[in-house]
Amino acid sequence: MKLILILFLFVATIGLTLLLKYRVSPQYGLDVVTRFVERLNYIPSQKPALLSRDSFARWLADPALASAKDGYAVPVLFPFDLLFMICLAALLGMASAFVAGHLSFLSGVPAWIWWLLPLAYLAADLAEDGLLFLILRDSAPLTEPTFSLLRKLTAAKLATVSLAMGEIAFLLALKILVHFYPAE
């Protein structure tokens, strides 16, 4: 049953990724397709200038990009990215706990331990999306401290999702080693 749920979450995560990249985001232009605030150090329409508070403020203030700004907030961030981050965090947590549960020498480790990194990723991504949503909707001012916080949340999101994926890779490597070199 757990494996079926993991497979469902995997398919849902991939499906949401493809839906966001090829159906939802393209309606709002290249900048939104790349989701530059969350992933890049530049704005594609302003390349080669690096992403900064000033370049982001210019992007936000451009009346020609009003539709892109609104589309980035809704539906890209909410609800689609929200659904994606929930599916990905659940997938990472369930997969880690599942693999760890099949390693007898880890039987004394509580299952919730394997959920810490995926939940840290979810918290960082949710905080990043929430702040970005407020900025896109003009509910939070784009100041240097706000922009700095947004960049820190992006870095935290990328770090925690990488660590959570690394956790699964490490546990899978242990499982393979135990399979080929069982304890005697």
C-alpha cells in the first residue's frame, strides 16, 4: 500500500511539473515559464542583467507585464505550485521512510526523522511562495530587506529539497550495499 502511494505521489509530482511547465505557465510569458524569482539569478526578459531588487521592481512596475505578474501569483503559485510542493514533500518523506523501514539496522530510528528534511523543504517553499505572492499582489513592499528575505527563502528551499533528495539517494545506496554485502 505504501509503495502504491509513493508511485501515486511520483506520478502526481511529475504530472504537476509538466502541467505547470507546458500548459499553465506559458500563458504568461517566458519570465513566468522560467519562474525566475524561484530559480534563476536573472530575469529572462532583462537578460543579461542579474536579478536584483531594482530589476525585480522594474519587472513588477512594467504595465506590459501585468498579466504575467497576475498569472505568476494565480494560478502558477497558487494553486498549482502549492499542490506540487505538497506532493513533492510527501513523496520525499514517504520514500525516505519506506526505504529506511527496509533497513533493519535503522529500525530503532523513529520514522518521523525521515520526514524532517521534506517538511523543512515544504516550509521553505511555502514561505517563499507566500512572500512572493504578497509581492506580486502588491500586498508587501519590495524593499531591500524583503528582497533579501525572498532570496534567502529560495536558497533554503533549494538546499532543503536537495538534502531531502540526497537522503533518499543515501538510503537507497545503503539498501543496495546491504543487499550485496549482507551482515553475517
